Amino acid sequence: MTPAAESPRQAPRITRVTTRTGDDGLTGLVGGQRVPKDCIRIAAYGTVDELGAALGLARVSLAAEADAFAQPHDADKLARHLEYLQNQLFTLGGDLATRLDDRHPAMPVIAESHIDWLERVGAAFNADLPPLKDFILAGASATAAALHLARTVCRRAERETLSLGREEPIGPHVLVYLNRLSDTLFILARWANARMTRPDAVWRRDLDEPPL
């Protein structure tokens, strides 16, 4: 039987991981341009890739701690949001990996609607939290710690994207999206601890030195 022709809309199949095309320190952008692997564009979307991995760690931590949630549906609710965010990061990575001149009309990019969704999520999850009275340390639960780690990676991605925007044009919504995303991850970390009835760890300015 002859296999059916692949539709142009189908995602390309990845048949090889090791290609040897980057052995010279160069890599290809979506439009085909070869650039150094340490250029700022690669750094920006590479950090977004790192952020996706951090969210993957948060999802695994959440699955391991799901039984600690007072209401099981809360763990499932958070899991669905993290899965959606991790998938959205591929859209963000593609946005940053493609120069504006190389884009095609149907290409998925970060839009204002993605920012609006983050703002709605942040407001909804934050509405149930007690007022923030002090600086918070990452911890109290593995899920929250992983989300705080993702938040700091997101801030680095924002800084690198800002540097990229100074050198060449970038998508009009990526910087705002990263800014909102870091805020959202902070809120989700607090929400996870609250739903596990675990108080956030706060900055103790007067903490005594531990004995040797």
C-alpha cells in the first residue's frame, strides 16, 4: 500500500536528532539563516526552551504532590493550566526564532489574546489568596519551588528578549507576554501552597546564624 501524501498542514516528522549541522557553532533560524549559537536571538528562545523544561518539572512535582491538595480538583485545575502554558511556550519560542521578514501569514505567534488570558488567570487565582505582606522564598512545597524556579527563568528570558529587541525587530507582544507570565507563575506558586495548606516561606531578616 502506498502511503498517502502528507498534508501541508501536518507537522513535519522528526526522524533524526543528531544532524551534525551545528558542529561549526552555527544553527539555523526558521527562515534558513545560519547564525552563531551564542547570538542574542538564540539565547532568548533558548531560555524560553529552558522555561518549558522548568514547567515540565513543575508538572511532575504537582503530579507527585496531588494527594496533598485539600481538594483533588484543585490539583487537576493547576495541572491543566500548566500544560496549556507549557504548550504556549512553543508558540513563544517560534515567535522568537523567526525574524519578522521570514514569517508567513498562518504562523502561530504570541498575540494580545494570549496576554489577556494570562491576566485573567492571574486575577482569578490571586483572588483566593491572602494579601502579600512580605517577600517570599521559594519552597514550602516542591510544586511551588518548581514554579518559582520557572518564574526566575522567565525573567531571564524577558531580559534576553529585551536585549534582542534592541538589535532587531521582534514580535510586538512577546515582551509583555513574558512579563505577565512571570507574574502569573508567582501567583500560581502561592496558590499551590495555599491549596496544600502550606504557608509560604518568607524572608526573615533577623534569622540567627545556624550553629556549626
